Amino acid sequence: MNTKYEECLKMLQECLEACNTCFDACLKEENVKMMAECIRLDRECADVCAFAVQVITRNSPFTNQIIDLCADICERCAQECTKHEHEHCKRCAEACRKCAEACREVAA
């Protein structure tokens, strides 16, 4: 595997974990309906991050396109999470922003 992806892989894993944590915590919030979009984007983001890890580690010819899409989804998830005051949402938004940045760097 190309070493240029090392930092990106780290950020993908951290983002995946933050999204899964946020997803689980959102489901436990009092007003779950208000958190529906956050929950949906947490799932989308965690799934695309996991897929991006697979793509990078198997040296897929589609790596740049997939991590570029991953960055888009991470940015959308971060935007949604910043709408909420929950600590898990704030941590998730930060992880998503860092991941999007790392993905954009290596996809460029």
C-alpha cells in the first residue's frame, strides 16, 4: 500500500468511530426524530469511511474517486452535526472535518 495514504487511513478510522459513537448516542437522545438526519448521515459517513479503508488497502484503481466522495459525505455529516449542541455531535463534526481534509489532500 502506498504510504501517502497513512494519515488518511488514520483519519478514516477516527471518523468511522466518531460517527458510530454519534449514531449510537443520537438514538438515545430524548427527541430522536429531531436527530433523524444526523443519524442517517452518521451511518452514511461511517459506511463510506469503512469502504474507503477497503479501497485504499487493496489499491483500487478507483481510490481517488471514492475518497473524494468520502470527503463530500464527511463534510455533509459535519454540517449536520454542527446543528446540534450534543458533545458527541461536536466530536463527530470535528472528526468528519479532519477526515474530509485528509481525503481531499491525497485525492488531489
